[in-house]
Amino acid sequence: MLHLQKLAVGISDRAHLAAVQAERAAAHPPLRHVTRHVPKRAPEILAGGSLYWVIAGTMSVRQRIVAIAATRREDGSAACAITLDPTLVHVAARPVRAFQGWRYLAPEQAPPDLAEGGEDAALPPALAEALRALALL
């Protein structure tokens, strides 16, 4: 199994990501994220992998990857459609430096899931991460 991590460009927080994805899924189901390249390790990702979203410099949410398929953009250029389970799973927030495209994420490097309504669900991700770094969460 293998995961992907991706920057959520233009997204301010988890609620904003949920709203944008709900709108996108309603307009063009199923929920997909279109990116430029098809991952070479797609079979490993499809064996239970997730897409971990980096929002405002913090990895804080993931979605299970359902399918990966080559596609075309409206202009005819090649692309990859990553079909996502619409359920957003909150994970222990972790700071991540900016990068382009997507990156592979090994399972042992992935942050753990948080229980719904867990200890930091009501906190902004940056504050939760600061408190975790101080061992207060």
C-alpha cells in the first residue's frame, strides 16, 4: 500500500475543502481530482491508499483513493483522474513544506487518523499542531 500527498491550492481549511468538493461532485460526479501525471505506482496506491491533503502548510485530512485513470482535459491534453471517496478523514495535523504536484507517502510516514470529534477537532489545524509539538495534546 502507498499514499499520495497533494497541496490543496486555494483552500483555506478543511471546511472549505469539503464545500469545494461537494460542489464539484454535484456538478460532475463522481468526485475526482485531476492532475497532470498518472502515478507510476498506481497499483500500490489502489491497494488501500489515500490522498493526504496539505491545507495552508498543514497535512490535516485524507480521502481514500477509489480509482486512478488516464483522462483528457478540456483542451485535449493528457491528465490523470484520481477518483476519491467523498468522506474526509481528519488526521493528526502535521506541517509540510510546499512542493509541486503530488508526492508518494509511505504508510509509516502517514499521520494517524483522529476520532471524529477528537481532541483537536474544534481547534484550527495550526494551533492543534503547535499544542501537539509542546506535548499538550
